[in-house]
Amino acid sequence: MSSIAIWWIRRDLRLTDNGALQAALAQAAIVVPVFILDAAALVSRYHRRAQMRKDFMYGGLHTLDADLRARGSGLLVRQGEPVAVLRALLAECGAGAIFAEADYTPFAVRRDAAVAQALPLTLTGGLTIHPPQAVQKSDGTPYTVFTPYSRTWRSLPLPASAVAAPKTLGALPKLATLPIPAAAPLALFPPGEAEAQRRLKRFAKSAIYAYGAGRNQLDVEGTSALSAYLRFGMISARSALQAARLAVAAADGAEARRGADTWITELIWREFYIAILHHFPQVLQMAFREDLRNVEWDNNAATLAAWQTGNTGYPVVDAAMRQLAATGWMHNRARMIVASFLVKDLLQDWRTGEAWFMDKLVDGDPAANNGGWQWTAGVGTDAAPYFRVFSPVLQGQKFDPQGSFVRAWVPELARMPLKFVHQPWLAPADVQAAAGCRVGHDYAAPVVDHAFARVRVLAAYKRAKS
């Protein structure tokens, strides 16, 4: 056993069930936890404008530092290019090894390969329950369809139980450190491992059983709200799966069991998209489907701005986009609705929406975000058919039947009668006046006619395919 090892923290801001930390503790008496402010990552096209996501990450670093200090350690913060920073740190503290949790994005793979070539780096699991290489066809090629991927994923041996956080850690040697960047508070997402565990416990105790039916409703809190915490590893995927499996076992009836198992399926979807990006990194630049890489997009600046600001005249779209701007979060059903509207109704390139989401989402993850946008646009692997075009009115009526979600985020429609809350342009003039919402004056008129848009987008896709 060497005396000192480095725990290089990236997307694993937790002490519980942390394979990299456990591996470092198994090899060394003293572990040096370090987070590197890597300019190449922070100013990349995925993160440079994502201030709320950075605030969440920095807040998570502050809570992790507090958790480390409570155990006699602390978080070291350095800035620079990882190879140079880690080489210098190895020399400063006399460490013999570096441990980190594996990440599978193209950027992370390149970064880690460069570090491993120069320095003693060991990567461990933890970001996923099963790494991308473990879930493949019998011939060793990756799956591109979810159902057989899921079947194989579920057939693999279950991981061991999550490992508890260490009770104590050795004191750090005297090393220079930068301050953790300040983090603006996020009301919807208090950062940290303790909050992640609290949310998982609360969800697995009750809401998970109604997840099958409730996960699509915009007007109820039917989701786990854990996506941002999984994104930054404030809780491990294994801990999430373990809680879900316990919920399945404790379920009172078939419907409750299905609800809990549906959430496990969502965890598998997360890993499917991580695997797709790992095996097919070109999806960050282009559609997975070659026959739909040349759609002639309209890319109108005015309609894009209306979508971005939540002023399209379609209430459920506008409510979701305003929620995103204000909170950094959007319900998964709403993500599908607004993505379909941007691509299918406004004929905007899906990559424009993908980039906007990465700028705004606290849980923004390149793999899940890209997979979701390509799925809705109909251009990805195992995607929705390109000819499926959501009606924003019907989606609102189905998933916000009382209009409460719309009224919460589009206050112009607060007094609009339910009959017209999802299509206020149909309200007679006297009804609009009584509601204090004149369409085209107090609230935007529709930026596009949905029936026209549907015909237009189907023609554009057919031209691309031919």
C-alpha cells in the first residue's frame, strides 16, 4: 500500500458508493480529493453558457467539501489542463496513483486517454450500472435499438449493494488550493449528496408506485426530480437502482410494481443513450439516421426567438419554455412537446434546440439531451417515427387537463376559461376581454398554424429521404 493516492473528482460529487474513492482508500493511507477547473470543459459549447448548471455543480462541490471536512479531510481545487495539474500534484504530495470514475462522452474519453498515457490513472465504474462495453450483442457490436438493449441489460448480473460512505478520512498534507467558485442558490435544486439521498428516499417510498401513470402529467409532481443529482453523481446509479428494486419488492399490487419497474426502465434509457454516444460519437454533430441528415430546415430567427422566450402562442409550449428559463428544469413530457414543436411545427434544426437545452438545463447531459432531441425529431437511433407530429393543443389537454401548469407559468392565461386555456385564440372576443387576455395583444397569437406546419415538415422529411 502506498501512502498517498489522488481521488480525481469529475461527475461523482459524493462519498457514498463511490468506486474511485473506495479504490483509492484500498491502496493508500491518505487520499487527496481534487477537483480540476478545466477551462476546456467549462468553456466548451456544452457548458460555457450554462450558468445554472455550473451553480449546481459548484454548490455540490461546497457540500462535498463540507462532508470531507467533517471526516477530517477537505477538497483541493486546482485550475488548468488535467495532465499538467495532476503531474504537478503527484510531485507535490508524493502520491503513487490517481483514481477517477470513468466517463464515456467523447470529450471525457479523450481527456482520460491523455492522462492515462502520461500518468498512473485507474478508472472505476459508477457513472452507470453497466458500462457501455458490457451491454452488447453476441457478436460484440453495440445495440442501436432500446428493447433488445434493455433485455440484455436486465439479464446481466446485478451489481453488489451500494457501499456506505467512509466514516473518517486521513488529514490532507499541506497543499495549495483555490477557493471553490461561488454558487448562486437554486430553489428547485439544493445541491449535495444529502439532498439527493433525501429525494430518492421520498420518491421510492410513495411516488415511484404511481410513476407508470403519473410520469407524463405536467400538473402533478410525479417524477423523481433526481436527474440533476445523477448528472453530477451526487447519488450513484447503483443506489438509485437499489432503491427502485426494493420498491418493486415492497409494492402492494401489480400496478404499483409496474410503476416502480417503469422507473427502472428510465434508468436503462439513461444508460442506453450514454452507450449510443460512446459508440457513435458522431451523433453530437449529425443525425444518427443517414437518410435524414439533409432535411431543409427553415431556421427562421423570429420563430426561434418566440420558442426560446415562451411566446409562441401555444400555451403548453410557452409554459414549459418559461419554466426552463426560470428554474433550469423541464418535465420530460414537456421536453418532448417543445422539441416536437420546434422541429416539426417551426421546422428548426433539432441541433438548435439541443444547444438551447444544454445552455439552460441544470441536468443537461450531452448523452441524454442528444438522445432525447434525436428521438423526438425522428432522426436518431430507435427514434419516434419522423411522421409523428405532436399537436401542442392535444398534448396540453391530455397532460395538463385542468390547465394548472399553463396558468402557473403563463399568468396572462390565469383567468382564461378551461375550454380555451390550451387554445386561447378560439375564445370569443368577449371571453378574452373578461379573462383580461386579448390574443395578439396581452398574449401572443400562434406563430404558426399547426395543420400547415404538419404538412410542411412531412414534405421536408420526404424530400430528405428521397
